[in-house]
Amino acid sequence: MTETLSPASLSACFAHERALDPVSTSRFQRAIYDYYHANSRPMPWRETSDPYLILVSEIMLQQTQVERVRNRYPEFITTFPDVRSLADAPLADVLRCWQGLGYNRRAIALKRSAEEVVLRFNGQIPGVVADLESLPGIGHYTARAVAAFGFGIAEPLIETNIRTVFLHLFFHGRDAVTDREILPLVTVTLDRSNPREWYYALMDYGAMLKRHHLNPGRRSRHHVRQSAFEGSNRQLRSRLLQTVLKRPGVCTATLVDLIVNAECWEQAAIERNLLAMEREGFLECHAGGWQVPGSQ
């Protein structure tokens, strides 16, 4: 890989001027686009401008590897092809289709968002950032990503690969860089005529940098190393949900027998998580048996 931009030079220039001049901005954009046009990564959600399908992909991509989403996304959108089908679906069906993506609370948030879109926006994903942010589970980045990729709205946004690009090229040799420092660069370099393609180009350039350099994202103040899944409380919650989905009405004692005896989890941890998952809307208990709300 031939470096077309000098991190040391760009960083020195930016540190001295605290701004990026038009010539440097244009050169930066050309380099990013040149790489992207020669090396763009095919993604099924990049083939659509349907805001609902883009919303589904963005929620899936939160804290989940791209390859895993690439494998699960087609089945999900075939099962729930539009916002009304997702809003009307039983939660148990949504969670079953979500299995393998992790962080099941995102599936609940996505379904609740679909319900609110039907109720408040007549079944149309809103194209206003503030309206998107009012939906369950949709934060600063996701709202702006849906606006950019689904509606062509040019709002500055930062995610892990975009952050990597700016850390590598404009903060050479620095640690603990904040997103507040990066955001002005994202804003000034944004291709406002085509934010969709520009952000895809930045993401692919950032993914390339991670393959060829010690991940620059580690120099961000916001970098958090994800804890191991194996043996974690997340794994236990996933196991509980999978078991209840397969055996609606299963009682606590049976869950303990199935999971404690076979997998060495503590009974107290199982009971504690069942109650927490009930509070969070994952599960409900009827006549001593556990099921996903709305299960038949």
C-alpha cells in the first residue's frame, strides 16, 4: 500500500494552523476517494437508499463485526422487509431472527423504533435528525448515519473507522485525542454534495488503515476494548434468552438444571439475570414459566 498522504506533514500543518486550508482539504478528499473508487467494500446495505433498511443495518453494526452483519442482514430484511412488518411482528420472532448478532437489547430497541415510526410518522422513517434521535436506541451517530445514507443529509458524524482516518492523518504521535478535536476536521472535509459516498469512502479508508497500521483508534480518548464474551454475563444472558425462545414457559428450576448443571453457571446469577431481563422487557413470567412477551 502506497501512502498518498503524509500523517506527519498534515498533523504538523493542522497543529500549527488549527485549521485546514482549501488546498489541503481538496487533496485529502481526492486521496480518500481515489482509494475508495479502487477498493470499495461491497455491502448489501450500500445497495439501497431505503431509510428503513439502512436503519436496520446501522443498528446491527453497533458493536458487531461487519462480516457477521453481512451474513445475518439478508435473512432479517427478508423476514421483516419494511417498518410495518417489523412493528407488527411478535418480539419472540424478532429476537429469534436476531440470534448471532449479540446485544439483544438492540433488537428490542429496533422493534420499538418501528412501532413508534408507525404510530408517530405514519410508517415512514423520518428524515430529520432530531426526529430520528427521538426513537428508541437511536443516538447521535445512528441518527446522522441514517440521515446521510438514506436521505443525503450532510451532517458531521464520527464512528470507529472515520475516527481512525483523522487520528492517523491529523493527530500523528498524539494520544487521548477527543472526538471534540476531530469533529471540526470532519465538518470542514465533508463532501456536502454527496455525504453518502463520502462517508462510505472514509469508512473503507479507515478499515484499510487498521489492516496496515497498529490500530490508530487506540489513541482516541474514547477507545474502549471490548471485554471477552466467553464466560461473561453477556454470554449467560444470551444463553437464557436462547433457551426461553426454544422452550417458552420453561420454569426457573428447569433453567437452572439446564444451564447450571451443564455449563457451571451459578444459580444466583441465573435468577438475578432473569429478573433483570424481565425489567428490561426481554422476558415475562406467567404461572411460574418464562417466555418472551407476546409469545403464543
